Amino acid sequence: MNDAVSSDLQNGSTVTSKKVADEPQTNGTKDQEDAGEQGDTVFQLKVHLPREPKTIQITVSTQEQMHDVRQSIIELPGTFQYSCFHLEHKGERINDFVQLSDVKDLTTDSEIRLIEDPYTEKEARLHVIRVRELIGAAGDRTDTLHGISSGTSLIDSVTSAASASNTQAFTEYDFQSPGDLSNLVPKTHEAAPKTVKSIAVSPWNPPPYHLRQKGHLLYLLVTTNEGEQYQITSHVSGFYVNKSSSNKFDPFPRAAPKAHKAHSLLNLISELSTSFDASFQKYLDHQTTKEPLAHFQITNAAPANPWIVPSSVSSLANHESDITRTQESYLVGGIENAETLRDWNEEFQSTRELPKDTVQDRVFRERLTSKLFADYNDAAARGAILVARGEVAALNPTETRDAQIFVYNNIFFSFGADGVGTFASEGGDEAARAATGKDVMGVRMVNQLDIDGLFTPGTVVVDYLGKRIVGQSIVPGIFKQRDPDENQIDYGGVDGRDVVAADEKFVSVFETLSKALKIKKHAVWDKEGKRFELEGSVETKGLLGTDGRKYVLDLYRVTPLDILWMEECGTAVNSPERTNGAIDNAYPHRMTVLRPELVDAYWKSQMRVWVNGEVEKRQAQKGSTEKQIEDKSNKDTESESKSEDKEAEKSTEGEDSEQDRIDIANFEFALNPDAFSGQEPKTKEEKAEWEQDEKEVRQAGEFLRSSVLPELVKDLTEGDVGFPMDGQSLTRLLHKRGINIRYVGKVAELADSKKLESLRVLAIQEMISRAFKHVTGKYLKYLPVPLTSSAIVHLLNCLLGSELNSKPKAEVDEDFALLYPEADLGFQEVTPESLKKEIEHQIRSRFQYTIDSRWVSDIKHVQLLREVSLKLGLQLELKQYQFTKAGPSGTAESTTPTNESASKDNEKSTSSKKKKKARDGSPASIVSIRTVAAVTFLPGDILNITPVVKEASPRSSLAEEALEAGRISIMQNQKELGRELLLESLSLHEQIYGIIHPEVARVYNSLSMIYYQLEEKDIAVELARKAVIVSERTLGVDNNETLLSYLNLGLFLHAFGSTKEALGYISHALEIWKIIYGPGHPDSITTLNNAAVMLQHLKEYHSSRIWFEASLRICEESYGKSSINAATLLFQLAQALALDSDSHTAVHRMRESYNIFLHELGADNKNTKEAENWLEQLTQNAVSIAKHNKDLKARQALKGTSKLIGQTRPQPQVGQTVEAASGRSPNKALDSRTISELVKFIEGTDQKTKSPGKKAPGRSNPKRRGGLSAAAK
């Protein structure tokens, strides 16, 4: 809300992150490119204050801006009260926007002075907001955009539970239990101490005209904890208590001794309330018990909206009386609210035109860009919600609903539907909807390319209540009425493709764009048959704005059409009859283009072929005589020069060096985005050229089907990459590989092995959830808002509750129905059977997949509910949802919608929950059993619906460059340089994005892995903890990236020595995993292994054995009992059994491992030999123990030893290779210990020979999810 406050928090966090690395870095950024500039110097700056504590010292950098120094000052506890001031050096005022190095005569020994300034009305309003937030008087907010518990973090709850956990819980852990939804909601916590009862704007506000002339700015009403009310005047000189009352207006100062005045409202309240200082300190102490990062205000990103939220009567969602809630818009924007109206387009384009010559220029530019996009996305999403709810008047109210356009907050809104028939030949509304989504992606790509002289409008797409709404910044001149002989568009197609414009002014910038996007310059023809040469697709338009800037619009066709899909589904140009629905499984529209990632992958593939061809040419030339080379020189000059150079070099140079010398600038590759779009070439040459373009586009589509898809399936089959957990991670993995989501049906078909059963189930679940989203959108599109909950709930009951009630009835409030007599209530006619048919039809047409008719009985209820809720933006009440007559699913215990039970279920332990079961017959338990309604969902279960937003924010290229450079340096063993670059990247990410941002969460996670591999475990732990918090708040508490961050945090804590706490985090991650996917995910094998190893470190050998067995069970289900993965786990389990003194079973398991290795890898493989040696020694040891009756002695000896415990392994990200996650060689042996060491270890005789300070080498865990497929190599 308050930029000043949020800036404080961001800067404070930046300093904290730098302390992680024990480096004296500050907010400044080193300008490494400009050697002529002064270097970055960090020093302590002394600041003199007008009040106690009189002086402070802060750490600053010479390349830091004075604005950042201001924020550093006011974030300190002793200087909270200052907000309206300037800084002086030697009596001269310092500009807030200059660097310290530019301040005249400022040295490392200098001192500056803080001078309080007179307030303006704006400064006074912001000061009030800041003080309210600072002392905890701001109260809760009901936001039209951000939902219930948005941006929440579970870290405090999980940490407290982890600290209180005991290892006994791991012995009794239920690996097959369903996920408990209460794990998605924070536990209830102690309320923060109240510092004042209220700070509000007085009813006497605003000041009358004559008093404004006397410096009166605001009138406030403060109620202290003692119950005293004070009317306060905000004056240009500060704040004072006036003589007004509730029925008397006298805004002038009270006379002594009741006179109280201070420059800061904070100091004034301290004078008025005797209990304030103590309660404020208690409040600060209370806040310090929480994780600071979990409560910082989110300014540069959209907070995540959880799909399961506390009950409306829960203390976690308590709605309290606060008159100032209604006054906040005034406090932020003023009486006229003019400050919130911004010229978005001018801000976007002027920011793009900022200089980017030096690192400092780029930092400032990208930081401003990130903030601007965040502000615009927020404003556009808010406006879209109002448009969807019918709260904004249309500019053309006489048009049909889908054709209406709106302007709100200087943003232009339209519906993602074909209101005027533009896409009639492409699929109508479906095509328009798809085009808007692809346009956002295209705008994001152009923004990322950052081409000089080419501009894009701000673009956001919002899906809300079945409607798709597009919000764009208003391009100057786009509504201008041009002369009859002028086109509305300056480059590209006008009014479809009938008229084509080709203004020469756009050629240069479009040429640069096309080269970057690998688009071929090609000919197009208008309706008269006139030829035009275009640098981009005919659908991509250029507009010369009245501001003189060149804008690119309609970027939904920046890649070619997927002709193979179109021909298969009946949407190609030569099969129009199928597009009109004549064929049942025809795809809904023709906007099926290839993904940019696929074009890049195909480009690399073609370049590889070209390079190999060039190498072959070189080798042929190398074998010929010098005379032959000279004879060929006229044909290939460059080949001659390089061959001669190569002749001059030593013959020891191999093929690699030859290949490195090939200039890839000579490689040409581009695709025609208008191929197969209906263009009609005229001449014979044009037709031949067009046929060649179409052939190349067809080959790109074949590359997707013949190479990319099979390669993905192969990688997942072999376990070479992290496995997707849910729809989001599956979608992200497919898109990263260049695979459109429409191919998820093909993925399901290819996942035909036992190893890929999880992938097949996930792909089918994704198709069902997407189909349900489209079906729901059809019923919601024109439905009045008050009726939407009834419609969604009925459809959910038909999808997920049909086993409980096969004939659910829609609950529609009759009063609402009477209020909207024209509303289409067709959803009432939907039955489980009819919905099943609709979903099957959607899957058949959108994914070209025929789903098994028994799919309803195979669905995973909680997981599908989660997918549907995330796609529709639903926020459901935390309670027990009963999907079948057999019993509830989703929560381990009933969670009633009452405040008491909702709170208790979050706080109680397992034992207390069991006691609660016995109270059948109590009112709470009666409600929780849900005997009231024989349906799964009720309309009241949907507490809120949030928008799903697609936006076009670019990533920071500068921060990513530093991160990549750091990684490369580490790989090249330049560790010191690598550390500096990584710290620089971390600083850049935090400065540019702000501290709470998904990209920052990802860099925290990446850096934590790197520092873990560098053995700097304390840094790895702190960065991993930050990754968890930021990921929870921006991606979601149950996002797959959040889950992996929790797993890595547990791993690093174990390495740091906090194994018990680590197990708590891993336990939480496993519970979240059950909700995301359910029990038995393939990647959980690694997690269970890690937990088992940790339990061994705690000498909990029996618990460890149980977890190893659970890991093996999942491995055998996923990969088969005879897989190498299972053999590796059997090998590890046998050692765990030996530790648990079960020598007989240990021998049995080791024999199984040996037999699998022998059968799969052969007798000569090192793993087979190692298993054979272990089997022999374990057998001998088992016989020895039995013969000498030393079972008891052996058990005691084992439990006194913990030196030779296995190692844990990092969890790979979805789609990331395991080697990349671990940073280790894939060719590790099964166990690095010697046979004699284990025998001594089991018998307890190694204690005599081992030195106390030296640890024996540990063994490797399985390479990937319980297996070493590398063992086969």
C-alpha cells in the first residue's frame, strides 16, 4: 500500500541477504564494466538526529542512492518516527536521487544531519498509513483482487511443529493415509498485543478552505488503550491535540497543561498514552518471534491465493470493526484520488527508453520496469474484475455484450471473445480466447528481447467467473479516425488479410524482431492479389502512434502453425467443414501454433546437422592435397581460409577443435509463420518458394512428434529428470520442452509402461480438470455473480460427489433467481452423466484422446478438486469433504465450520484428535459429519473466487547474466570469482524484483544448492529457508516448487547438524505431497531415503528400516521388482537391516539385490561384484552371530555406533537432471566402505581402531528415486 513502507522492507531484506555470505555488500551494485568510475566502497556513515538517540551509524556504499540511505535510516527501531525529512551535509541539502559518490566533499569520515521537513497533505497521509502499519493498528483488509489469506506462509507453524516433534512419530508414520487439508492452513497463533484501539480519520476531515490556508492538512481521531479519545490536527509543522469533540469543531491546539504536540504522530501517541511504549515494545517483541520474511509486504509480485482457506468465523480470518478500512483509499490517493490515475502507456515506453549503457543504468531501468509491471498488472486485474462484475460502464453500450469495450483507470478492457467476427473463420469465440492468451506470451517475448525502437502496450489477460478479459494500456493514436485513404494499421494485415500495409519505417525494427524469433521474411498477398514482403506474420501489426513510437500489436502468431495437428484434427485450411463441428472430435479453433521453445529446439537440431556437415567437409578437405584446396577456393572462400589455418596447426588437433572453429553465423534458419494460413502465391516461382516454406514448417511439426515427445518420455522413464507432481509442474515441463498442452493426450498414450503409470494418471487428471474448466466457463460466462457459487457447487457435486449422491440437485436461492429473470440457469439441468459426456467430448476434441469410460471411478478426488480450484480461482472452506459413502477424504479428521473446531483442528496433536472422535453427539461433531446435506459441496463452501492472471513481465537479463556467470565460474573451479558473481546476482535479484518475488525464490533455491555443494552449509540453510518462504507467498503453500524447497531445507539442516528439525520439514513436505499428488509419487523415493538416513544418524535404526522399506515399496510399484532401481534400494535396505540387528533378513535382501544386478548387468559389473562381496560377508556374519549367540552384544554394539551412516541427496526440480541437483558424478559406487569396516561395524569391534576425530567415508544414496541406472554403464 505504502511505497515508503514497502521500500523499507525490501531494502532491509537486501541487507539481510548479504549478511548471509558474511560479505560487507550493500544495496549498491559494482560497476564492473566501467573501469574509469570509482570503485564501490562500503563504510559506516554517522547520522545526527533531532531527537533521541541523537546519532546513529548505518552501513552504506558509495554507489548507493541517497533514497536508499533514507530507507535504511527509517527502518531502524530508534528512527521509526521519521518519514518527512531531508538529509544535509555541511549545511547543504542532499538530493534524494543522487549517489553518495556524487555528494560534494562526502568521504568515509563525513557526517550527515537529518532535518525534519514541513508536511504536505500527501506526506501527512502517508505518515498516518505508515504509523498505523508500524504499530499494528491497520487491521484486516478485504481486497477485491487478492483473496483470503493471500500471500500466507506456513513457515512459523511448520517450524514450531518441527521443533516440538519426536522421532516416535516417524515409527508410526502412515505412508498411505490421504492428505490432511488442515496442513495447508497456518495454525492459530497468539494475537498481537494492541498498542492503540484505533487511528482513524476524524468526521471533521477534511479541513475547511480557510483553515487549509493556515496549514491544516488532516483531522484524525485516536483512541488509546486507556479508552481516551483525542481529536488530532495534522499541521504542516506536525501533529497536535486540538480542542474539537464529537459535536464541537475547534481544530486549534489545546492550552497547557493539556497541550501535546510532536512532529511525528508516533511520538504524539507515546505522550498521550501511558501504556503505549510498553505495549509497542511488546508488539515489536511479538513480531520478532515470527519469521520477518513471512510478513513483509509484497509489492512487486502478485501474492498466491490458496485454494483451501480458514472458515469465515475462524480466528485466522476474523473480520473486525475498523472505520479506517473505508478511508484507506482516501489516505492513499487524496480527496481527488488523482494520484492513482497514471498514464500507463507513457510510463511503459519512457521506462523502455531509459539508458542502459552501464550496469547502474541497467539496474535502475530493470528495477523500475519490474515495479511498473507489478503495478500495472495489479491495476489491470482489479479493473478486469470490475468489468466482469458489470461495475464499469461500456463505451459502446449498444453493442452485444462480447463486443463491448471499457476504459477504467486509464486501461482499455475488452472481452476475449469474437464479438465483432474477426475470428469467424478461425473458430469464433474459441479462437479469440486462444489468441488473447498467445498474445500475452508474444508480448512477453518481445519485452524480453528489449529491441530498441520497438514498443509494446502493457498487456494482461484475466480469467474470472468464466469470462476472459484483456486489459491493455492505451496506445496513443489507436482510436484515431484516419482519412478514408489511410489504413488504421501501418504494417501487417488490416481488417484481417484483405488489406495489407507495409510502411517502410517498420522494416528495420521488425527485421530485428523476426531475426530474434527466427521468422522468415516472406511474401503475402492482399485480396487484390498484390504482393507484399513482410518481416513478420501478416497477423502481427505495426502501428505508428501519435507519440511517434513504433508499436507492435497482435503477437499471437509469432510462430508457425502446427500443420500436423491441424490435419489430424480437421482444422487445416483445406478441411473447413470439420471446423464447423461436422466432425465430433474437431479441434475448437485454428489458432494451433508451435511453441517458441520448440522453434529454438528445432533450430539447435538443424544447426547441429549443419555443423556436422561442415565438419565432414573439413575432414574431406584435410585429406586432399593443397592444390585441390586451392582449386576449391573460388567455390568456398571461407572454407579455404579455415582449411589453410588448420593445415598450419599441429595435426594433433581433433574434431572438437575443428568444430569449434566453424562460424555458425553462416548458418541460416527461419520459418514462415504464414505457411498453411491460406495465402495464395501467384507465380510459379512464388508457389515453389511457398511449398519449400511449408515443407520446413511441416518438418518442425514432425520434429516435435518424432524427437521431442519421445525424448521427454524416455527421460522420465529412465528417471533422468525430476518427475512432475501436478498439473502446474506437468504444464511447465511440457512448455519448457516446447510441447503444447494440447499434446498431453499424446503424452498419456506414450506413457504405456508401468514406470510411467504416474505420468499417465497425471496427464489424464490434467485433461479432466481442463475440460471441466471449459464446461464450467460455458455456464458461468453470462451468469449473474450471486448465482455463480450455486452453479460451481452443483458442477463440482456432479464431478466429484456422484459416488455420494448420484442425483444431486442444484441449490439456487429463489430470491436471487427472481432478481435475475433473464439469467440462464441451464446448469440446473446438468447431471453427473451429462457432465461426464461433456467432459469426454472436450477431452476428445481438445486433446484428441479417448478417455476410458470408467474414469469417474478412477479419479483422485482431493487432487482433482485442487486442480479444478486452482484453474477456476476457487477458495474453498477448510472442512471435511465426503466424496464417497464409505467415508470422508481430504482430511484425516472432520473439520467443522465453527470457529472453535476450526481453530482446534489446527492446533491439536494426533492424540487429541483421537479423543475428539469420542465426542459423537456433540453439536460440533454433528455438524462435522455433514448429516444436513447428502451432497459433497454446499454453496457456502465457496468463500471466494479470485482471478487467474496472465501477464507479460520480462525477467531481469542482468541478474540472470550474473547468476549464469557465477555458475560457470564454479563449474570451472574458480570458486572465489564464482562466489562474488553469485552474491552479485543475489543482490541484483533482490534490488530489481524486490525481496518477495517468484524469481527471487528460484534464485534463493538455486544458490542454496550451489552453496551446499560448496560445503558452506550455514549459507545454504538460510538461503533455503528464504526460498521456502518466498515460494510459499508468491507461488502457493502447496506449489510443487515450494515442496521441493522444503525438502532441500530439510536436507541442508541435516547436513548442518539439525537432523530433528530437518525431519520435521520433510514430514510437512510429505503431507503436502499427499495433497498435491497422493501417496507413492516416484520422486518421493529419494525423500524417504533421505529421511531414513537421517533417522540412522539419530540412532533410530528401527524407524530408519521402516522408511527404507516404504521407499522400496514405492520403487517396486513404479519401476518393478526386478529393476536396477529396486536392486539399489535392496542393497541399501540390507545394510539398514544389519544396523537393526536383523541379520537373517539382511542376507535375504542382499541376495535379492545381487540376483537383480547379476541378471540385469552381468557378473562383471562393479555393482554386481560389490553386492556379491557384501552378501558373502553378511552371510558369514549372520552365521557367526547365530553360532556364538551374540545377538544381544551385537545389538548393543550397533546402537553405540553412528559413524558409518549413509549420505542424503538433494531433490531435483521437475525436469531437472539429478546430476544437476546433486552436483556429483553419476558414476558413484553403491557403497564406498570396505567389507571389513561393515563387519567390524556390525560386530561393534571397530570402535577400538577408529580415531575419534575422523569420520569414515559415507555411502551414496541411490542416484535417482532409489536407483542407479548409471550402474548399467
